[in-house]
Amino acid sequence: MSLTTCRVCAGPLSVPDFDRPAPAQSSIRTVLPVATQVYVCGLCGHGQSPDLPALKDFYDTQYRISLDVDGHDQLYENAAGEQVFRTQYQAEILASLDMPLGARVLDFGAGKATTLQRFSELRPDIDGHVFDVSSDYVDHWNTWVHPGNQATYTLPEEWMGRFEFITAHFVLEHVAAPVEILKSLARVLAPGGRIFFSVPNVETNTGDLLVVDHLSHFTRPSLERFLARAGLLAERIDEDLFNGAFVVVARLGDSQPVTQPKPSHLTDVLVRWQTVLDNLATRELEGPVAIYGAGFYGSVIATCLVGQATVFLDQNPYLQGSTHLDLPVVHPDACPIEVRTVVVGLNPARAREIIGEGVPWLPEGAELLFLDTLA
């Protein structure tokens, strides 16, 4: 499926700025038999990818994020030996905001709504509501959310004007019509209510361009236009609060300022990614080969190193002991001593910082290969 108009500003699009044949990687590390295409809007600088085939069915029956493993979470940070998991960190961000006592809060695109559940433990006064485009999560919701505070597929008419606060954690990059979705959220805001949402920042987390189920890849200029078209005014657009993401708090308002985009920046990034992926696919690495990181970046690497990789190394205890893409996932300390090359599957902007100095788990004589050296 080709795109002809920008998802944010409705400007014209022509041909993809990036077009790589199948397979592609989804945000939940599944391999999909579709091409990875990215279009960059010359008017607002927004990056975007075509709809997945059977998009509604994908989120209704296949997405199931963290649902199949009780207690599963994504590792947000592993600094100074202290592990911070994503939903807990998101709950702490919400707790830091000025939210009124007894606020009615909607978690839109909630999934298991683990963030809202943890936030409710910090703020037991709030009246939590959940919504998703799948009914797969209802059994989990029923363990702690009142049935009258749940909805699937369509926002109920009786919810119009209800909520003092709406959250959408990494949801809006997935939707085919983001402006219309944001407008619908504005309609369920109570007077004076605010919308909180997070989306990947493609300029600091460039691998987002390769996530095939992320239909929007936001830059700051395109994010500002997104808010303006939905009739919202940002109280804050934070690029530092969450690594690799924009964190936005907005309210109703029609004077959202916008900055001029630099579309050539994204096209340059796409050219570099094409070079990295081509070099990975054609380079003969000294083996055995391990991949550090069993998340999105590591999954992309594994699909390029067909038959070369033997193991994933990952700090996340929820992944250790599992199998991903037919490879075992182990703690880095359990890296096989015969490994000769470790390809670092982390955001290139932070990979060296995360790996750190010394690397005590690296087998003697083995090489660390960072993605930015392949560009």
C-alpha cells in the first residue's frame, strides 16, 4: 500500500524515501512478511509508513503486548546496577504532574494498563478508566478496573467531556489517522482537562524509522503541527524526560506555535540506515556471533545476520531464559566463552554509554561491533 498524503498535515507524498524488501520488524519483535517503507513529508517533516495489511486485526488479535507473561515489563534503564522498568517509570512521571484530587483518568490504548495500575497505587484517589482496540485485555482489567470504567473498539458517547486527564503511552505512532484520534481524545476531555502522551522521538531514536507498525515517526516540527491540527496547545514538549521519546502535556487551545522542519535530516538518516543494514547483511563476521540486546535493534540485526548469530545477551530478567527468533536469550554474564563478535543491538546514540567501560562479561579476544561503525 502506498501513501499519497501526509498523516499529519495532509500534504502530498510521492515515492518512499526508504524502501527495503521483507521481512520487517514490529515493535513487539515479531517478523512480518512486508516491506519497510518510509515517506518523509516535505511540508512538515513528518516521517510515516504505510498501513499494515489487516491493520485492525493486527491490534485486535495479534498485538497482545506483555499479555502472555505475567509480570512482564520492558527494561527502560540499567544504570549503576539499578534496573528501571518502563511502566513503573511512566507511573512515576504521571505522579510528578499536577493532577487534581479524584481526577477521572483515561488510559487510551491501555493494553494491560499496567502503568495506570501502578499509578493508582501511588494515587488511590483517582478514578481510572481503560480503553483499547482489542478485547484481549478485558480479563486482566476485570481483576482491578470496574466494568463500567472499561471500553473497547469505540469510545462510549457517555464518556464525552468526562476526563480530567487522558494518557496515551506510545500509542499514537501506531494509528492510521493520528489527527482524528487526537481530536476524539480532545472530545472526551472535561473542561480544563489535559492530555498526556508519549511518542518516539525519531531524531534521538532513529531506529524508530524501521519499526514497521509505527505508522508515524515524529519530529518536533511535525509534532507541533499534529497538536495544532487537533486543536490542542502544548503545556510542555519534553525531549529529555524519557530517553528517545517526546513527552507531551496538552490542553484545548488553538495557538500552538510551529517551527520550520528540515525534511532532509530524516532522509539523510534513512540513507545511513540503508548502508548499515546492507553492510550487516553482507559482512562476514568472525564467529561465533552474539547479539547484545533482544529488543527491536537486536531483532533487526538478527534478521540481517541470517545463520551467523547464535545467542542474544540481555539484561532484562523477563527475557532471560526465553527463545527469540530461534536463539536463546541469556544474561550477558553467561555469554559463551567461544563468542568472537558481539554486535551491539542498542540505540546507536546511547549504545556506548549503556555498554560502559571495561565490559567484564566480554570473552577474551572478542570484539564489540557497534552499528554506527557500519554507516
